[in-house]
Amino acid sequence: MKKKPFHHLSDGTFRNPEGSPERESNFKWSFKIFNKEKKKLNMNIPKGYVVEKEKVLSDLEKFKDDDFIGWIGHATFLIKLGETTIITDPVFSKNAGPLFFGPKRFTEPALKLSEIPKTDLFLLTHNHYDHQDMTTIRRFPFKDAKVILPLKLGKYFTKNGYSDVNEIDWYDEIQVNENLKVSLLPAVHWSKRSLNDTNKTLWGNFLIEYKGKKIFFACDTGVGNIYKDLGNKFGPIDLTLINIGAYNFYPITPYKDKSSYHTNPEEGLSVAKDLRSKKVIGMHWGTFVLSLEPIMEPPKRFKDNATKYGFKEKEAIIFKIGEIQSLKNLLSYN
């Protein structure tokens, strides 16, 4: 009988890669403390960090025949590679939670769902509400898109009219077309949507390979030994997109700026370094208040600390919400 992979448990749930940090045992969530501390945050994102809608639409037209990457907000990106347009973890709702509950967004998506271009590939990393947005999934205008997602998440799509749904395990790969391959790789995270479904669905990072270039799209992740292993097996990576927000839960937890399953800006850089990344984009900030760091702290710390992790300042990239860049420009070293 074939031996179960380490991340598959006998009760049908999943766990993080061997050697990953354990969840902080002193983490006892308190809405009271969180809401009290949240009121102290300055919620005004500087205007220069958001692109005007007219420019977003004109840039979409400008780059329509090029390969490009554009940030819609949080972990939602449009990535065009040849004839294939990819969307990642699309969240277009006003809040990240069931019905009207959960954190409300303080910046609008760069585009409305009705304004996104024809999308051919839908990538979902895990089931948390700020990544798996059921309202977006139900209203998504391109249900003929190929969906690639971790194990046990397919039902959310098949019951909503999607025709090409592909559940895969860590290290599985799908050849999308002659020039494009997508693999699911391990991440250090967890899954939960209700009171009794903890870790019953898998989570993971995506490796997108296109014409000899490698783009690593991170699920929410914490640090872990797995990233040096992935760097050795799959690196060097041309461009990594990684979470750099939602890391400070102090004083709910005893430690400031530290989360088991969300890298802080410096840890995001360290993961990118372990992956042998040439460039790295910091995402997962500037949209929802999921933790208690100042809202503009993640991009500042990310840029300020880039050189400590072997990146030149221009190799640690912060997008504006709505920014679109050609892939050629992003990967250029001029």
C-alpha cells in the first residue's frame, strides 16, 4: 500500500510540511481587544498608492497584446501570459467573511468584477474568506475558465456552474498549454471556514512556468524549512509574489510582529531569498485590516529591509493598487 504523504493525516485532514513552526499556543482571539486596538489605526492610505480607475482601464488596453501583471488588491492579481489571462484569489466583495460579517475593505478593488478582461485560468490558494470569496465565485463572468485549486475545494466551483475544475495535491502539475505549466507546492498555513472544518481542505503555493520563466505565487504563508527545499528543487525563481501584511496580533498574542502563518515583511523577503528569487513583489496589504500593524508599515519595512536579504531596492517591488506592468519590464535588469 502506498505510504501517505506527510501532509495527509489519517482522519482526512492536512498539516504543514515537516519541520514547520507550530501555531502559537498562547493565541486566544479577542474581538474586544482587536476592535479596541483597530480604532487606533490611521485608515487613510496615501493617494499615491492607488491608481485612478481611468488609468487602470487605459493600461489594460495599452498592455492587451503584452504579457503583464496587474494588482487588483490584497492577493488578487491579473497575470497575462501569451493568450492566457490568469486571476489569483479573486475577492471583489466589500468584506471578507460570511454574509455581511468579517473585515470590511478600506480600499476598493482596482476594477469591478464586470470590468476584468476575459479570464482563462482561475487559481485559488486556500479557503480563507479573504481569498475564497463565494460572492465573487458565484458572480464570476468567465465560468468556462480552467480552475486549479488544492484538494477538496472543487465543490465550491462545480456547484456554481464551472465546467473545468481541477483539484491537485502538492507537487502535482497541470500543463495548461504548450507554453504554460502550473504546479501546486507546499505552503505553511492552514484552512478553515466554519466551526468544524479546520484543515479539512488543502492550501498551497502556485508555481507558474511560462517560456522558461518562473513566477511563484504564494498562498498566505509563514516561514518554514520547506522554502529552502523548494528553492533547491525549483529555483531560481524569476518573480515571487508573497504576503507581507497581517502579521501583528499584539497584544492579543504575547509577541509583536510575529504570526505563525503570515510572514511579516522581513520574513517575506527571507522566504523569497530561500526560493532563490531574482525579484519579489510584496502583496496582501492595503485592503483589509486583518491584524494590528499600521496599514502603511508593510510596504515601508519591505523596501527598507530588502538589501539585508540580498535584494537591491528595485528588486523588492511594491505595486500601487491598480498598477499594471509588462512582464518584460518587471523581469528586466536594465
